[in-house]
Amino acid sequence: MPLDLSPYLFILACFDRYCSSSPSIIHRSWKNNKIAKRCICGVIILVDILYSHMVIYFETQSNGSNIICYPQQGTYDSF
């Protein structure tokens, strides 16, 4: 999951830099630790929800030292 989070956290960091350098008082007010922590928690929850289908609809199979991950057969397999 950490690799899946990196693009979202990068976007949040860019938004934070934009807010901190903005001439607008409204945009600068978005730059504080409380809002940043809430946004990070929100992104983690969002990514967990978006990727939860993989836990449900994917199966793993072990062949000796190799582990294979594949989608379940049926409707999900056609996506």
C-alpha cells in the first residue's frame, strides 16, 4: 500500500506548497498542521477504500518459492 499512497501524498505536498506561497489569505489559511494531518488521514482512508477490492477479489497461489496473485474467475476477471 505505501507505493500506492505516494502519488496522492505528492499531490497533497504540492497543494501545501501552493497554499504556503499564495498571496491569498484564504489559501494561506489552509496551511496548518491540523488540516495537513486530516488530509493525510483522509487520503489513507480513500486509498484503502479504492484498493479494498484487491483483498476481496484476488487470490494467491504458492508454487514452491514463487507466489502468484491472480483475479478470481468470472465477471471480475473480465475487467
